[in-house]
Amino acid sequence: MIRKSLKQMKRWGSVAILTSGIALLVGCASSSDPADMYKGESATAIFQKGEAALRDNSYGEAIKRFEALDVQYPYSPSSETAQLHIVYAYYMHGDYASAESAADRFVRTWPANAHIDYVWYVHGLADYFQNLGIFERAFPVDLARRDLTGLQHAWADFAVVAEQYPQSKYAPAARQYMVYLRDIFARHVLEVAQYYYNHGAYVAAANRANEVVREYNGTPMVKPALEIMVKSYQALHLEKDAAAAQKVLDANL
């Protein structure tokens, strides 16, 4: 069973995920040993009750059941589907680190699964939200001022969906995330360029601004980057370079 697709809505400075009208629940799975749980139940019973828990949005219970199934009946015919469900359950439970780990495992174990595009998409969502604290998920935050390593991983996950599975129903949302994250990356480099300019490091400022123009063409940050380039070259008395940058800037007005 595959849950309804996660629909992405992008706004500048924040991203909201809508999925069948269900809000994200924050919590953690039980620490009970899955080897000791539901011992009197068959593999079929554990799996079916896990699916029932998913339908009831009881993600913690679903996680415990699918983990128990994996430990107690590792060769069950339902194992592959259970591991697919557990990726979703961890994500909806707000345990993004476990959702990422479960997605990694699924990709390694069942790379040819018909729903592998879905797993990569949830992997990207988990990478994205794992980089936000609980208060940052509730209130807008300028992601460009943070360490972007995790967001770069999210971008790479979404790129897998968009490029390797272009016909996937998750591909349009993945592409929108990529555009949004690319803008964040460009703004981050622009802020570094501005920092260098403000501190008189004009060569570094020009180089960083040129990186924005070269690597993030088409983003709103290109125009201010060109302005920094012009001012930096002028401060360095590189009039020819300043004029060339000004010409490109004028063409972008």
C-alpha cells in the first residue's frame, strides 16, 4: 500500500508539506526490543495490524509492528512492503533521521522496487526537515544563513527523482524543491560575497559574486552579485573588469 502522494507548496522562506490533510506529528518510536514484541502473532497478523495502524495515523504503533516483523520474520513475503511503509511511518512520525536511514536501507536492498522514486522523494523530505529545529518548522527562518550541507543532500535526493524518474508523480514537486533550494544556495554565496566586500576583501568578494553569476544564473541573486562585482573591481582599480561586469548588469536590468 502506498499512501497518497505528498503535495509540495513552495513559498519564499518556508516550505509546507500537505499530505492528505494530515499534519506532521513529532515523536519517537518505542525503544522496546522488537524481538520481544508480538511474539504470539503470525507474520501476516503483525503486518496487517501495522497497515491498520497506518490507516489510523498511529505511526508509532505502525513502526513498532513493522520493526518487529523485520526482526521476527525477516523472510516474510511482506518484508519489502513493510520496509516501504516504515519509511513513510518514520517520516510522518517526525523522526526524520530514522526515515532517512530506512530510506537508505530500502534503496540498497530493493533498488528495482516499483516505488523507489517515492522512497527517494521521502528521503529528500527527511533530509530537508532534519535540518530544521521544531521552532524553525513553526516559524520562518532564513536557511541561507545556516550550514547548508544537509540541504545540499536534500537537493541531491530530489535531483534523483527529477532526473532518473522524470515521469514520476513526485517529480514536479521534487523539481520545485530543487528551484527553491538553489535560490537558498545562491543567497548564501551572495551573503558571503557581501561580507567580504563590507570588510574590504574585494578580491574575495568579486570571486564569490562571480560564483553566483556563474553557478546560479537565473536566480534573483544574480543582479546584486553583479553589483558587488562592479563595486569590488572599482575598489581594486580594475576598470576594465568593472566595465565588463557593469555591461552584464545593464543587460540584466
